Amino acid sequence: MPLRLRDCHNFHDFRDLAKRRLPGPIFDYIDGAADDEVTRARNTAAFDEVDLVPNVLRGVEAVDLTTRVLGQTLDLPVYCSPTALQRLFHHDGERATAAAAARFGTMFGVSSLGTVSLEEVRKKHATPQVYQFYFHKDRGLNRAMMERAKEAGVEVMMLTVDSITGGNRERDKRTGFSIPFKLNLKGLSQFVMKPQWGINYVTHDSFSLPQLDGHVDMGGGAASIGQYFTDMLDPSMDWDDVAQMVDFWGGPFCLKGIMAAEDAVRAAGIGCAGVVISNHGGRQLDGSRAPFDQLEEVVQAAGDRLDVILDSGVTRGTHVLKALSLGAKAVGLGRYYLFPLAAAGQPGVERALDLMRDELTRDMRLMGRTRIDQLTADNLRDRRPH
């Protein structure tokens, strides 16, 4: 019997359904990571080395999952992290993600490489919005992107700092995956096997990158996504550059891709409101530490000077509780909602967030906690050698 959305009860079910519906090269783009994908696997495995210690008889009939992060109040301690190219996964793309996040009262993000304009989703939904962007060699473009986000009413600016060049994603190389499509025979054959995806792709709005209109030529093949990272992004970016952007933005500014405690301290020093501990889902530097392994160190170093967010590897409510117990203010979801998006669009993302909310509520009760701020390191025991 074919797997259906209502049969999906966890991350692995959504991943299986997405794999059945997506052409292989697109599935591998979501699922894959850099080099041997060791870090991708470690991101989730790290949570298994810390155990929860519940308390009982605490009177936990009502559970409050709200949290405040980067100046925003969220109904859930998780949010949909900004990710690129979402209309490749499902024809509604960011429209589906934003609508689902709004229904659950949480934050969502639009990427510089997003396929729906940040203005469109800002007008449709009142929930907090993040704009994630990359630092370009063209300083005027950086300024223009922030001005555009200001005018659109975006609340939080999030600069990705771990992607000054693209990671070595060998799955994409094997199929020839790129934007615009330049697939090899192996890649093309996998598209032929999933005709419904192709029908949806050609019968809906033309694919575009509206945040980069006028900067990247998608039609003539003048610049692929790989070339965008190689040719347009500036590896010379330094702390002085970021400090100028923080001052110009004038609102909550967050750095995504922080792993070292000293970098979090420096981010606080230049006025950042928060940092996202992330290794880009293992898609950049293979062999790097898992964000969860670094969380306690970063939180202790940063103190109360900024909000620390965890991202990468989260597939369960218990993962979220462990991160919150170590001081994370919120947790970013990536593949956790991208596979449901690919599987079923907005209903898929809503089901994934509903399952996460149910898991968090149930697990909070089992932990003997009624509010997020009651979670502390005392709830945990570390099995990792010290």
C-alpha cells in the first residue's frame, strides 16, 4: 500500500514519502551533505549522548510552549529556518511554509535564494519573519537587500556566515544537479521516473529567484547557483563588515553558522541580538562538530548578552527539549519541514508542525514541566566522556 500523508508519524516517514515523490537529484539536494556526510549524521546522533531526567508529580495539566527570541514571541520553541529553492521541492514553496508557520504562530524565514518574494509572504502573514542573506562582493547589493527587507517589514535579519563558498556536495555532482538544470543522463533519467513532479513544475508559476532579480541570470545560464556562491559571495567578509551591517539594520540582527564560543562573544560585542549554532546541516565543512555538542559552551560564553538558537539535526521533540535545557532560546527546523513540504505542500508542513507540537507537549508533561523556562541543565545527564 502506498505511503500517504496521514500515514506519516515522524521525520523518517516524511523523508520516505518525499523520496517517492521527488526526482532523485532534487531529493538528494535536500538530503545530501558535504564530502562523506559524517557531520550530517553526527548532528542528530549527538542528541543520543545526553539523557533526559524527568520529574514526577508536578501537576502538568496545562503546558505553555511559548518562547521569546530575537525580540519575537513564538507559540512554539521551534521555527521554520530559511532555506533555498523551495519551489523545486513543491510548486507552492515558501507560500506553503509561511502559511503553515503562521497557523502555528511561529517564525519562518525567506532566503536570498528563496523562490517567492519576501514582500509577498510578509503581506499575507503577520507572524515574525526572518530574512536570511549572504554577503556579496557588491557592497551596494548587500545594502539594497537590507533596505528591501526593511521596507517589507521583516523583523529579523539573519546573515549566513558559514557559506562564503559552497560545500563539496558530491551527490549533486553525480547527477549534475544545478540551477538552471544541467543534468547528466543519470539525473535526467530520474526525472523521467517522476512525471507528476514535472507536470506540477511546468504548469505553475515560472521558477525564479525574486530576491536576486537583476543580479543572477536564471534564464540564459549565465550564472548557476554554484557560480553564485563562487563568483558573487565575498570570502573576505570580516567582523568590521558585519558590524556595519548591524548598525545599518538597526533591529534584531542574527548570525547563522556560528560554532565557536569566541565568535558568539564577538557577535554580542558588535550588537548582534542572537546567533544560530549551525553547520548548515552538514552541507559545508564535513568533519565539523555537531551544533548540539557546542551548545553548552556557546551559551555559557555568551551569557545573557544574546539569544542562542540551535539548528541542524533536529528530528524529535526530545531533541528540542535537550537543546532548550542547555540554554537555547529556540530551535530551527530544516529538513524536518522540507521533506513534508516536498511530500504534500502546506498540509505536509502543517502535519509536521502539529506532530512536533504534540511531541513537545507530551514530553514536557513527562518531564514534569509546564513552561519552557523551567527546563535547565539539571534535567540532563551527559554520557559523553569529559
